[in-house]
Amino acid sequence: MPQQRSEETRERLLSAAERLFASQGYDATGVNHICAAARISKGAFYHHFPTKLALFQALLENWLGQLDAQLESALTAGMNPRSALLAMAAGMQPVFDAAGSRTRIILEFWIQSGRQPDLWQTAVAPYHRYLERFAALFATTDSSSQTTSPPDAQAQARILLALALGFLLQSFFDPTGAAWSELSVQSIQIMMDGLERKTS
């Protein structure tokens, strides 16, 4: 029970901070504001987070954890690269849905990451992890029947990340402008069709 209450307190702090950061920005939001919104004492706040920045970083890590889980679910299902990437894209709608309400916080992350090396490391580490993961996925493509040299796996991974980040960025600024998950599926189909034509 104490562990459950502790986790509930942590989640209340994260939820309150997310609302406040989104409505009034990181710099204008103090620990007192977060505690008041969460109805938590400052002592309880500092039990969970040593600083406001640590809480901010935990928000980012939570979001990235959700994305990691989605990616890993697709990439570890034993599918071929095309099927794995299409499954991943098809399951991304919750990420796009959340992006619309988190636009200001994402922008705050970018701003604060330029000032805080630890936050920058948290933000940039997944990029390198996904680049490595996708490159490994593309490298598994069977080249035994290919009549031309296959494209470089890391180049393919960078193109895929460019698509993903581009759609994510667009969804921040224009949440209802397109069915972003469907568009992601279509873009991967086009990309993979092009690669398959090149190597056939």
C-alpha cells in the first residue's frame, strides 16, 4: 500500500506539472504551483523529484518510454522489416493524439535542452537508439536474390527517422491537418516499395 500511494503521488505531480507547463510554460511554473495543483506538500515533491528540472525530465522519459514500448512491440514480433515498420506506424495514433496537446511542452523541451546538458542527453539518446535499431532492422533484409547493391542500412534508417520526425513535428503544429498515423503508414509503404524496386 505505501508503494502504491507513493506511485500515485508521483503520477499526480507529473500530471499537474504537465498541465501547468502546457498552460503557462516551464519558467513561469514553480514547484509551489505544481504542489498546489497536485494537492501535494513540498516535502512530498522533493521526496520524488530533487528539482523541477528532474520532474520535467521525468515527463520526457515517460513519453519516450511509451514510444519505446510501441516500437519494441513491432520490432520484436519476428516480422520482416516492411511488416514491422507498417505495424509500428499503424500503432502510432496515440502518440500523434497526445502530441497535439503537448505542443508547448515539446517546444519547452527543445528550449530547455539547449540550456541543460542532462536534459539534452535524455532527449537525444532515443534518436541514436532508434537509428541503431532501424539500421539493424534494415540490415536483416535478405539480399541473396538482389541484382543490385542494397542501399546502406544506416541511410535507410536516417530516411525513416526523417519521415517520423517530420510527421511528428507537423502533428505538433497542425494536429487535425491529417490522419497522421495513416499518412505514416502510406509513407512507409512508398519508401519500402521504392527500396524493393531498387533491389529487385
